[in-house]
Amino acid sequence: MTTLGMDTEAGLAASTELDRGSQRIAELATRLDGALRSFEWTGLDAERTLDAWQHTERPALDATVTRLAEMALQVRQEAQAQDVVSGDGSSPVTGDGGVVTSAQPQGFFASVGQFLTDRIAAAYDGAVRTLGHAGGPLGQVGDVLTGRQDHSVSEIAASALLTLGSAAGTVANLVTGKEQHVLGEGTGVAGVPTVVPAQGAGSLYHPALAPPTDLPGLMQSVTDSYQVGADPSGGSGDVRITRVDNGSGPAYVVSIPGTETWSPVAGSEPRDLSANLQLVAGNPTAAAESVRAAMDAAGIPPGSPVMLVGHSQGGIIAAQLASDPTFVRHYGVTNLLTYGAPIDHVQLAPGVEALQVQHRFDLVPRLDLGGVDVHGVDPHTHVTAVTLDSPGGVLGVVTNHDHTAYINSVRDAMAGDSDAGRILRDYQSTLSPFLVTATGTATAIDVPVTRRP
């Protein structure tokens, strides 16, 4: 095919891509329209939202669809006309019969088409994710207004932040022409477990197992998991699973660290900013899915006694897993220990004995606003809460949330005569299957976890 004046084959290809982009936006407009009309919502806010959609946002999308279709037609007609004029190999002519002395650069329309296609496709992906997140706060508000279900203030706020963040990600997609995966999720998976070294045989990034004999010992395994995940040679996060057998059969302790990256871009590390918002919003996460996968990789027999221990986001993950009755029954989850974690908004499954530890001036456990719903009601979550003195004082934000500081605070409280110390000792007394005795044994594995797009 001739390339005089225009690379007509590339021009026709660009026209096709423009048509496809037009169709994608039309499909997106239809999906958005259906989402806004798929649930019951009445009142002034509903009327304003629908009016803005019908008279501003939807017409803008429709106009873009029309314009892209017109551009596709124009490029296609130009390409076809070029084939007719220069099909015999003569030089292209102008409208006044003159000869064109400089042809357009070959591949120009192909480049334009690819440029537009990349941006439309990337923006489409971001818009679909934003649409999925937008259903969260809209549905939650609808539940509250219709009386179907109450939601915590933090749950609605987290859903709204996910929507706004994803909308910003859509703009980034449009500008760069690439899917940035802003506040995306993906799938949580587990890798091949490695055996934890015995005492005296560990290293900086592969800490040896400290057999758990008390609450601080259980918390130490979470700190060790942080250290494994910090290995610069590779890996994107780890979960340590300890097997304790005191002679009456094995019990398992699943140790879950907290946030390991604050990037809004969903990368290989599942415990990130996106997971924090998704967890508080009550949504499924790759982070929680990866812990479940790690438990399967460890070969935990169904129905075995299982205790979940987590710091910060790890505590939210543990609580979310413990709120699923099916998960609790399958794995035999009996106990939950969280520290520095906002879990007041989570309703745990029956049968899970939980202890929540927080420093008085640690802001993170209070990010869910105590779990209050829009009516100001604090739901009962079957969780025993212990508040300890803050090692960093009022201004020690980092110190007060530090996982090692929590270990020291728990140890100090248990050695004293305070009410907090009594509660901690009472809870520890119920954990005999998970605390190794002088005649018992303890082994552990570290399971690498990651996220796939």
C-alpha cells in the first residue's frame, strides 16, 4: 500500500483504535449510569447527584464519544482518499491541483492513534476502579438512610478516601498513558516457606525462633517478621507461623507485621497504604488473602487451635480474618492479640477471645474513631482492651506506635500490680496451647507473601 503523503495502513489502524476508544468510553458511561441507579436513594443529596450526572458528567462523556468517532471517521476518509489519489504511484495533489512538495511523516497518524489509545485505555482502567470504589460509600450511605445496615464513620470515610484517591489515579493514568495501580488491590499469594533457625543460629534478617512462653514472647515473633521482611536482598513481606506442641497436639501462632510501604501505588508488597484503607472500609484485601495463603502453605490442619497476633495493620488483618465465621471454623481460630491496631470497627466471630493493647497516646489505634457508627453508637465487639502508659509521652508519635515499645510496655505492666497488668496476666493464662512449656517443643517457618496485579 502506498505511503505517499500518509502511511495509509497506519492511518486506518489509528482510525480503528479511535473507534475502540470511543466504544470503551460509551461502555463506561453506561456502567456508571447503571451504578448510580442500581440502589435505592432518595432525598436532596440523591437528586443533586443524579441531576449533576444527567446534565453535566454524562453529557460530557457522550460528547467525548461523539468527538472520537468523528476523528476516527475523518482519519479513515483521509486514508481512503490518499489511496485513491496516490494509488498509481504519482505524487499527491493539493486541492488547487498543485503537487505536494513535502509528504507528511510516515507513521504520524499511527503515533497519534497509539498516544490516544494508551491514554484512553489507562484512564478507562482507572475509571473502572474508581467506579468500584464509589459503590462503597454510596452503598453504605444508602444502607444507613434506608435502615438496612449501620456502618461505622471510619468505614464510610475510608471508602470515600479510596474513591477520591482512585479518581486521582485515573488522572495520573490519563496523563502518563499507563496503569499506575493507584489504590489498587490484586491478589495476595504466598511463596515457599523457609525454616526459622533455632536459637543461637539466626542472623540479622533471619532471626532465630524465640519459643513463646508469655505474651511478650508471642509479640516478639511479629518483630522478627518485620526483620525478615526488611531483608534488602529480596522479598516483599513475611508472615511467621509458629508450631507449639506441649504433648496434646500442635497449636499454631500466626504472626502478622503491619504496614511495610506507604506508597499509594499497589506494588508487590500487600501490606501498604491501599490495604490500610481497604481494611478499614471493610473490603477484601490482598494483604488478608496473603495471610490465608501463608497459613495454607504452612500446612495448618483444619480445626487446629490457631492464635492470630498482629501489630498495626497486621492487627487489622488479623481482626478481619477473625470476623469471618467460616475462616474461624475452618482454621480453629480461638484467640486474637492485637497492639497498636484500630479494630474497634470490626465485629469478631463468636468464640474468638480477643485482647487489644494500645498506648494511651498512640494515634493509630484510634483512627477508626472507636468504631462509632453514624448514630454515635459504639458496637460491642467482644474485645478486651488494655491501655498502657505511652513510652514517648504526648508527643512521641513514632515511639508510641513502635512494635518493640509495645513489647516492653506489656512486659513492664505484667510485672506490676495495675489493673492493666492483671488483665494481661488473666488473658495469658488462657493461652496454654500457644505457650511452650519446659517439656514442649516449638518450631517455626517464615512464609514470604506478595501481591499479584
